[in-house]
Amino acid sequence: MIYMAEVKRRILVIDDDELMLLFISGVLKEEGYDAVDAKDGREALELIKKKDFEIVVSDVKMPYMTGIELMTEVAKIKPSIKWIFLTAYGTIQEAIESVKRGAIDYILKPLESPEALRQLVRRVLEDIDRERHIELLSEELSKGHPPMELIFLGYEMESVKNLVHNVAPTQSTVLITGPSGTGKELVARAIHQLSPRKSHPFVAVHCAALSESVLESELFGHERGAFTGAAQQRKGRFEIARGGTVFLDEIGEVSPVVQVKLLRVLQERVIERVGGNAEIPIDIRILAATNKDLREELSKGRFREDLYYRLNVFPIELPPLKRRRDALRELTGYFIKKYAMAVGKKECTISEEAVSLLMRYDWPGNIRELQNVIERAVILCKGIIEPSHLNIGAVQDRYLRDKDHTLDNLQREAITEAMLKTGGNKKRAAELLGISRRTLYYKLRGSDKQ
């Protein structure tokens, strides 16, 4: 397995003054950045079309096109690039205009101290990372993931928790298996949160939900014009996850074409965008999950053997919910609180009869099914979830059927049937039932009161 050091942040420096160009790029290279030089706007535009830059540090006044003209042109194809302008005293007004049009800031030249440039570049890169994290955090908060201690509840999850704690600090690729709805993504998130990469993004991609072409673009990104509708360049999930973790859910569903590209990512840690030919190095950890038996997929020729062994470095298998009944009550309580809050119900509990029904159910849909069942029950109930609120198929039907067949109900049905058969003759009905007429009268009076 090949692991890469942190990929250097790439910055383009543009200035027609050769000494200034060498000085600026030299300062940035000393800071550890991948600084690339360009002498004018035309040369810079060609470089921007071929390579990716997070920041452009550009002079305002240049031959062929000004820095502001270049920024306007580049915004059409790569709008995410951040701009810092270098300006002399005579062009301060133009630099101010550039900020109005979207530039981050400007610096006066000649530079009295390189430290001002260093600090500004650091701040811009921090802003880029913050924007990326805010976007991903918004996705996370909208999903409302449970706390980690809840994920590993129950005896059956003890061994899983131990495996997670052992593998999390490493860089190893992990393959998480288990039936649908068992919480594979939540375990992947736990691995990320316990790893050295926790301060960087966790990016989940659900492979089965996307067609081959869309999945390629989602993972690897695309260049402008790569296909109809690709109006501008777009970074894929592998690039967005810089320094973090990419989780590939339902990996068993990806096409042979995408499998080949994923193999290269795992072997060489480089990607190529759709419609491009430039190799882009990436620094990520890959976690994958599937509910399929990948060995069976191998035997049928639907999954590459070399990719399987690259993914299956550290396997973790999750148990179905029916083997975690000792955790069911607490999981149910968590979902009740979550959905009660979501629908604005201040108090919501569950009856012991309803809990008993949940315990008897086999949960073919696992935790995902439990979550859906409780969400529906919270909406329907008037403060207490009863068995009638639990939409879990045959078990509920049997429960309700059994509930109707209490002793009182059965007696009432037998008396009604006997009275119908005897045409309302109480003496004959009592004989038919094998009880005295007094007992029959008593039962009929009790039935009338009900």
C-alpha cells in the first residue's frame, strides 16, 4: 500500500517584472507551497486551463490583458479560484476595483516585508478549507447522526468497536460488510472521527444511487466541455476530501469501468478528471462498504479480484439488528427523542406492549427499518406509542389479532353465536354453551354494559 505525504497547495504567481516574479514565488516556495510562475495574462490563462490552482497572486498592470481582465475571464471556467493582486501606488484604485469584483485582497509593491504576503496566503487557504468544511458540515447536520456510544450498543457490537479502535489510527483501507441498514456508514464515520484525519472532511458517496457516468464525474470531477452541460470545471469528491476520508458505500454496485479507475486511486493515489488527461495527486483515506458477498461477485466475474484485495485490507462485518436485541430499547429511545423533537412533540414515550412487539420482530430492514417505524409511530401517537402505531407487518397483524382474542372477547363471540343458532332462546343457548341459565344471564348483562 502506497501512502502519500500531504499534497502541496498550488499557487499561480503572475508578474511581467521577472525579479518581482522570482521573489514572490520564492517566498511562497519557502513556505512549502507549489508556486508556478507566469510572465503575463496569456501564459497564465493557458496554465489555468491545464492545471488546478487554489490561489492566483497577480500583478494588476500586465501586457496583453490586465489582472482584472484575466480574473473576469478565468471566473467563467474556474470560479472557485481565489485572487490576490499586487499593485503599485499608481494603480491602487484599480486594485480596489478588483476587490469589488471578487478578489480577496491586494498588496502594495514593492513588498516591504514578505510576512504580509505569507499571512494573507495562509488566511486565504484557511478560508478555502473553512468553506469546504462548512459545506460538508451542513450535509452532516442535516442527516442527524447519532452519538458514537449509541452506534456500538450491545454485546454483538463489542468486537466491532474493538476493531474500529484498532484500525482508526492507521492509514489502512477498510471494507465494512453486513446487511442493508446495519449502520455501515456510521461505523465508517466513527473510524474517521477516531483517526488523525478527523479535522479534515469525511465525504460519503453512495455508488448504487448514481449511473456510471454520473458516478465518474462525482468521484473524479470533470473538465469544462467534458460532456453536454459541463459548462465549467468541477472538482470531484476525491479532491474535495483533501486530507480526509472518502467513504464508498455499496462498492459492489460499481461498473467495471469505474472499478479500474478506483484501483488506480488505491494503488497510485492519483486521479484524472473526466475529459482531462492531467494526473492530480490526492491525499485521502478510503473506506468502503457493501451488503454483497464480494467473493461471490468475484467468482461470477462481476468484481475485479485485484480491487477486492486492495479494498479488503481490514474487513469489519456488522451484525443484523435481530442479533442486537439487547440494544433495541435504547436505540428506540434515541429515535423517539429525535423524531419527537423534529415534529414538535414535547413528550413522547413507548408502552411496554409496544416494546415487547419490537422485541419479537425480526427486523429484515435492520436499524434503518427501526428508524422509519419509530418516525411513523411518533407522528401517529398522542404521547405514548402503542402497538397499533407500529407498522411492522405480520407481527403487528398477529398481535392485533391476538389482542382481539382475549377471554372476554372469545366468550362474547361464543354467546353471540349460540344465541343466533337458537333464535334467542336463552335456555337452549345455555345448554349449547354448557353453562347454567343464571351464568348466561350474568354474561349477557355484562355484555350489555360493555
